[in-house]
Amino acid sequence: MTTKEVNTKTKDKAWLLNKNWQNATIYSTGKTSMYFAWGFAIFWNLISTPFLFMIAKEIVEKQNYLSLFALFFPLVGVALLIWAIRLTIAWRKFGQSPLTLDPFPASIGGNCGGYIDLNIPYSESNQFMITISNIYSRVTGAGKNRSRSERLIWQDKLVGYKEAGYSGTRVTFRFDIPSNIEEIKESDAVQKGNYYIWRLNLFAKLNGIDINRDFEIPVYKTAELSKNISNRMVELSKNITDEIETVAAKKLLNLTNDSYGPKIYFPFGRHIKTSIMGILAGAVFAGGGWFLIFKEQHHIFGGIFSLVGFLIIFLSIFMFAKSLTVRKNYIGEIVATRRLFGIPIKSKKVRIDDIVKMNKISNFSTGSGNKHTEYFKIIAEDKLGNEILLGEDFKGEGECTAAIKIISDIFAIKIK
């Protein structure tokens, strides 16, 4: 095909510049992820295995027991090998799991819909969560210090509608993608340097190994709607999703009652896994800094490593230690109290009758591999502009929306 033919073909269809987006059938990135996992695991273990001999020498000859912190790197290598093996088993079991988009491409201001055919026997008990994310991928650093990172822009999720399909199970879905959010961007068909991508993820807990499939899909401002996905499927999917979000929100709110009425409690220790990993990572940085300062006499680099390590440890402990209590007092006010390890450090209150807004605020997002989770908090605002935190750590906008409804009901908050 000549350059002129390519330009003509892609003039109003930029997605055709990507060889994977020539038609409505999109294949998952499962095979690519499997190859990457094996490559990274092998590379990491080749680099980290010598640490085992260095650690033994430091302990036996120098009694330097702080060098045990370096065991972190070989242990990560073992975890990476397990990860690669699991991805290989999943690929052999589930295969490519093709996605067919309706419309094609998916549309900002319209729908992202379609179906995924899975090599899984149909079962009424299986539940498939579909997540769509708009992501900004960028390169930071220069030369050998270049690295790629991702920032979540917008996300939505729902439970797919499942039915028996040709290959086992077919999962159908349909999202509405808003056109009034300025941050949402179209897909970049040519992915070089910094670019925007749309990623669709399908996840389900199954007997044996779970299915976790990613698809990079074309999303453009065509305002097209799905033609072959029934409203009945969408409504059933939405109802199930709402039920799941409500159950999750109630669990997180931890509702009880005291002498004045309902009380919400977000206990400390909610982020125990993240906190432990953060403390371990911080200890490795701090230990490396100590080694550079006192053993290698590299005071500047050692100081930077130590400072970063102690900062990570401090933030991890804070995340573990913080709790929040939200309750009603005897004069009709909502009182929110922040505590660290159960010790009050901050308290705020507003009159219930004065509340005019309940805002969903994106607090932070976390990323692990290709998976991103956006966390929200709920801020109530009164007619004088005073704000009070009523809840935090809600996974996704849907769960936060369900929590707002529950909080409004239990505290009789009426927004006019």
C-alpha cells in the first residue's frame, strides 16, 4: 500500500494506523504479557542471584547482618518466576479470548460495548467484572534512566452479562463514555513516546486459576452507539453491579449505632498489605543508604537513599495507623474524628440541615502492572462552604456513589 493510499484510508479513521485495530475483533495482550513476564523474571534473577553469595560473604566474614536486607531482591525474583508460571498456565487454559466491539471503534460521547468469547464452560456462579480505563502513558528520565509510567485519567466498571456461547461462555457489556470530561482523550493508534490508551480488563475468580485479560482498544469521538446489545442485557448487568457496589460500600462503612444514632467507622489497619510492603521497601532503601554512608563513604547518595527510605516507612505507618469515625451528636450535627492508633488528632463537625453538597473526590489511584484502581472519598459541604470528610477509600466511582446514598439515608441528609 502506498503512502497516499495509507493517508486516504486513515484520514477520518486514525485507528487504522494500528495493525491490531483493522476490524472489530481485538485480541487480548495475554500472550505478550506472558512473554514479558518470562523475560523480566529471567533478567531479574540473573541480576539478583549474585546477591546470595555477597550476603553470605558479608555475614560470615564481616558479621554484617544488615546485609540480610538484600535478600529482598532474590525473593522478588522467586515471586516473578511464580508470576510467569501462572500467566503461562492461564494462557494455555484460556487462550486469546477474542473481544468483538460494538460499535467499532468504541466511542467517546457514545458507547463502548461488545462481547468476549471465553474458553470456559458456562456456569451460573461465575461472575465477570469488566473495567474500562483511559490511561496516559509517559516516559520519564533520560538515557539509561528512562522509565515508563501510567496515570489513570478515567475509569468505570460493571459486571458483564454472561450466557452460553460458541466456545463456552460469552460475556456482553456496554459502557457509556462521557463527552463532557475534558481529561478524557482518544486512543493514540501509534504508541511512541507519550501517548493515551484505552484498556479493557476482564477478571473473574474461577476454580483453579483466575482469568485476567487485558485488551487495548480504539476509542474515538464518533458518538456512535451499540447496535446489537439489548437494553435488557444492560439493565440486568447494571442491577447486579449496583448490588455488588452497595454490599461493598456497606462493608467499608462498618455501620453501627451508639446512643445518638448511626455511626460509621473506618478502622486503622485497613491497608495492612500495602503498609507492610511499603515498610519493607522503605527498609531496603534505608538499609542501602546506611551501607553507602558507612561502608562506601558515599554520603550524598547514601543520604538520599536513607531519606527516601524513611519517608516511605513514615507514610506506610501513617496509612496503617489512620482511622476515621463519623457519627451524629445530640444537637443534629455530624462529627468526623480522625485518629492515629486510636488517638484523636483532628475533629470537625457540621449541622446536618446545613449540608448542600455531597461530593465524590478522586483521592488517589494505585497501579500494579496493567491494573489501576482509583480510590474516592466523600466530602460534604454546608451552605457556608465548610467541608467535612464523611468517608474514604472507596474503590471506584460506583462504590462511592452507593456509599453516598447509604450515608444520606442513615443521617437523613436531604440535598435540595
